[in-house]
Amino acid sequence: MGEAQFGVRHVIGAPITTTRLAEQALVCMPPRTAKFTLAEWKLSNDQRCRNTEDQQQLADRVLGESERVRQETAERAEIMKATSDRRIEERIGDIEFNKNELQIQRKEICLELESLGMYKVRLLDCLSSLQSNALTICRKCLMLRDGRLGIDLVVDEVESALQQEITTILGGQNLLKRVLEQLNEQMRRLRSTRYLLDRDLQYKQAAIDLDKSNLSLKPTDLCLSVYEGYTSLDPANISAEEYNAYSRDNIKMAAKEVTSARPIRMFVDTILKQVIDDLWNAYKKCNHAFHERIEDTKRAKAKLEDMHYDTTQKISDMQANILQLQKALSDKEGNTALAHTRLGKRAQRVGAELVRDPGGQALYYESEMLRHSTEQLQQMLHEASASLRYLLQTQIQLEEDINVKMNTLKIDEVDCMTLRETMDYHAY
């Protein structure tokens, strides 16, 4: 009744009859499951067994392959880790080798800088000594010698030697200053190289610390993490050849700077010795000129003193001579007065008695001779007085010249030579 009511037949392949649904009350029922045949059931079971066996065989193969891959990857990971560790250890060894080479070169640079620093101190001490000691003393000697008096204020060999010594000192200072500039430049280059080496050593030590830290890591450490970024985990853009070339260049550069710095020390020694030898030669030449000038001044002073002594004796003799001439004139006045008195009395004769007799002629001749003698004595007295004045003037001039020579000797022998004894040239 139900089949007839809904128009459904349970026959496989039977057509479905149409019903007028508008005339019937609709009741939704699920369709009944289709039934299979025994052949289909067997076929389905056989196919399911074959699929199961295939899946089990596939699972066995996957399990075996998984075990093999797991063992292979574990072995490969161990090998790669050991290889990486060995490579890192080799890299650490290479970096430490380069680091040791750089440290050796840095030590050489530090020793060279210390040596150059000592040579710089020597140059500075020498320059300071030349400026404050030698140059000051030479200029002071020139200033003192300007205090000479009179004819002794002459441009002599001593002044020329002092000027030459000052020129030698200034030339030595200029030469030492140029050498000091070269030394400072070399020290600057060494410091720059040391800075580069320090930076390279710092980078190498940081790389060694990082690699050693990497070597100490284990796969079971809790501090490990997996990188999930997009950029490359190997940002290195320098090849091993470039790195080795960079390290070699640094070592070669440091060795070159040390090698180029060593000849400067020999050059400084040579320049210092040359300058000091030149200064000693100028010093000895100037001292020789001083000694020669002092000896000449002493000889001139001794000669002037002898002449002064002789002049003093002549003055004494001349003064005695003047006294004798004055006494002789005084004596001649009595004789002249006697002769004139006699002639005057004989002129009082009278008459024929006023005759030119031998007595009168003798008195006249005596009077003339006395007059002539008086004139001669007076002439000699005038000449003696003039000579005495000249002698006194000469004596004063000699005394002035002696005082000038004494002043010159004081300046040259006492002041200048005492100052020059404090001059000292050495290579420091």
C-alpha cells in the first residue's frame, strides 16, 4: 500500500513513477541504502585487503626509509658539526697566529716608539741647551765687548769668531729642528700603525671569543634558537683570500714602518755628533781668538806701562833740568848785573880817559856773551817747559790707554772667558 501510495518500486533499474505531489501529503523519508551483490562484497573485501597490505608495505618502507634517513641525517649532522668544529678550530688557530704576528709587530712598534721618544728628548734637550746656554752666552759676550772703550772698540778676530759661532749655533738649531720634525712625523706614523693594529687585534680577539663561544655550545643547550628571518644568516662579504691579504698587509705595513724608523735613530745620532763637533770647533776657534786677543792686549798694555815708566822718568829728569836751567838763569843774572854795573861805571870816565881799552872791550864782550847765554838758557827753558807739558800730556794719554787696555782685559779675560767656561756641548 505504501509502495503504491508513493509510487516506488524496489527493483534495481525500475523507473520511478511520478505522483502528483500537490494532491498528496508530503512525508520526508530517507532513501533506503542500496544493497550490493556477493561478488561486489568479495571484490570490495579483496580490494580492501590489498589496499591494506599495500599501505602496510608502504608504511614499512617509510619506516625503514625514515630510520635510514634519521640515522643518515644524525650521522651527517654529527659529521657536519665535527667538520664545523674542526673548521672553527682551524680558523681560531689561523686568527691566533695572525694575532700573534700582529702582537709581535705591535711590540716592535712600542719599543721603537719608546726609543724614538728617547731620541726626541735628546733633541729637545740639545735645542734647549743651545738656546738657553750657548746662544745666550755668545750674545752676552758680544754685548759685553760693546763696553770696550776708545781704540779698543775694534772689529777684531774675536768678534768675527763670536759671530761665526752664533751662525753655527743657529744653523745647528735649524738642522735639529728639521730632524725633530722628521722624527715627529715618523712617530705619528708609528702611532697610526699601532692604532690600526690595536683595532685589528680587537676585532681578532672578538672573533676568537665568538668562535670559542660557538665551540662551547651543544645541541641540548637551552639558549639555542631557530632563525626565522628572511635575511641571510651569512652576511660575510669578505673572502678568505681577502682576509689573509688584509692581515698580511697589516703585518707588512707594521714591519715596514718599524724598518723605516730604525735608520732615523742612526740619522739622529749622526746629526747630533756632527752638530756638536761643529759647535766644539767654533767654540775652540773662538776661545783661541780670545786668547790671542788677550795676549795682544797684555803685550800692548805692558809696552804702554814701560813707556809710561820711561815717560815718568823723563818727566822727573825734565823737571830737574828745568830747575837747573832756572838756577843757571838766576846765576847769569848776577854776572850780567855785575858786567853792566862795571860798564856803567866805566862810562862815567871823563875826557880822554873814555877810551876803548882792553878792559872795556872785555867787559863788553862779557856782557854780550852773558846776554847770549841768557837767551840760550831761556830758549832751553822754554823748550824744556814745552817738553814737560808734552810729556805730561803723553803720560795722561798713556794712563788712559792703560786703563782702556785694563777694561778690555777685564771684559775679555774675566767676564767673557768666565761665561764661556760654563758652555758645554755634548750629544745628550
